[in-house]
Amino acid sequence: MKKIIIIGAGAMGSAFAVPCIENKNDVTIVGTHLENQLIDNINSNNKIHPSLKTQLPKEIKFEKFEKLQTILEQKTDIIVCGVSSIGIEWFVEQISKNYEKKLPIVLLTKGLSILDNELLTLSDKIKNLLEKKGHLEINISAIKGPCLAAGLANKMRTGTVIANQDTKECQSLKNIISTNYYSTEISEDISGVEISGAIKNIYSMLIGASEGLSNSKATKELQSKYYLNTAASLIHRSISEMVEFVSHYGGKPETVYGLAGLGDLYVSAIGGRNSLMGKYLGEGYLYNEAKEKFMKDITVEGAQLALEIGPKILQDLNPNHFPLMFNMLQTICENKKLEINW
């Protein structure tokens, strides 16, 4: 039995606790300082998670942020990062106070960051921030793949990838969290896995726009019936760009064809928040208009990522190599109408 602390009580962190508890681990989910009401809601409502709309196992403990440091002061085997990408610095600030050398950190969060004018994976960002606080022996694994949280919470068969440059760490985590419905592969290509898992959110918005991009002169009824030709073309071109993008930043091309790339792109493109935003963009709405009118209080990871890395990518990379990426970044960052030069 391992003692696992999951920081962040959102959908993915809470769903990840299900296979962990099934393997007889001691699992505590600690909410962020913004999730006190959520924790109260879950604890008072028979462990039903409002986002997952699922009753979670009674063995999972949910605690408020105020108890985090007390919990971390006790012996911990694994710390799981389940906060959003914009909360990474906050996450590091919390764990740095009690971080012991080589204590395994598991990163569920998807995203990339710009730090000191360099594009970084989130695991590299965590390492850099911890090193600045005097921690030199840091052990981070990233878990990525086509995993919708509600599906995992309901024990639907799910495949995912555990990535760490030290594959022994991957194997150790695999033994701790794998179940008959939660199967895990291992990879030493942590950069490729993280980059694939992040940029697929941008491309899933593009594929979500397929209906509107299929034939601007056709009726919406015809577009909704026959847009799949367009979607297939965009999927093909998206994967090609993802391979070049991942390779440019030091990842392995074959990683893109696996669960963290193609698999995750499929799940995001057929439904979800990124795909929905893409649908509105394909219909001709500007990003700011669509966000305000339809998705005001909904986090769109692909758009957040575009705003984070867009200016750097638009400045550094060749638009001829990444035409789809550039079109979507300009659509989000510059609030331009989405147009594809076919």
C-alpha cells in the first residue's frame, strides 16, 4: 500500500483516485484554496462528484486546502498534480515546503509554458521552480493519454502512458496504479508525451471546426451531414504537423502516433470543450465573442495553451511548416476569424 496525495479536487484528479484506491492504496485528495466549497459538497453528498456526476469510492478521503501542509508533513509515497496549468506555480509553492529528494511527483496536468522566453513542458517548469527553491533531486513522471475523467471514474476501459526518462520509475508507477480497466504503457520520451498531450488541444479545436469549414456555401443541415470528409483531412494534416512540432522540440515522432498523440486527439476531437469551441469558430464567431457568449465560465484548455505559447510560436517557427497551428493561434491570440488556406 502506498500513500498517495492528489492535489486538486477537479474531475481528472478525482477520477485518477479510482484506480489508485482499487489497488488498495491510501488516497487523499486535497482541494486547492479555491475548492473548499467543492470539498464540502462532495463530503456532504455521499462522495458524489458534481463534475463527474459519479459516486466515488468511500475510501477516498477529501480534505480542504488548510490541511495540505499537515498532510504533506507526514510520510508520503507519491504526490499527484491535478491542478490546472495556470496553477503549476501555486502547486510548486505548496509542495516545496515539504518536498523530499526523489519523492515521486505524478503530473496529470496537460499544457506547455513559456519561462525565460523558452518553451517548456510542465514537468520541466516544475523542476526549474523546485530547483530555484533548493531542491536538486527531483523525480517527475507525466501520465497522458485519451482519458475522459468521467469514463475513468466509471471504470470504462482506458489506456494511458506513463512517461519518465527513468523507465524503472514508470514501471514502479505502473505496478501501483494499473487495473484491469486502467491499462498503462511506459515511455522514456517524457518531452514527446507532454508536448503531444498539450498541442492536441489546439488541433482538436481545429477539427471541431470541421462542419463550418466543410463548405461555406452549403446549408448548416448539409454541413452537419457531410462534414466528415473535411474532418478526416484536418485530422491527417494535424497529425503531420504534430509530428514535426514534437520533433522540433526534441520529442520522438513515434510518440505522436501513440496514445498521448493520436489517441488523445481522437478523444478530444469527437467531443469536449476544445471541440465545442472549435465548432463556434468554424461557424464564423470570433474567439472573444464565442467565449463570452457560449463558454464564459468554461475552461477551454486549447485556447489557454494558445494564449500561453502563441506569441512565442508565431515569432519563432516557420508558418509554412505549421499552417494549421498558425491559423488557430492567430484566431485565438489575435481574435481573427478562422480561415484555412486549403
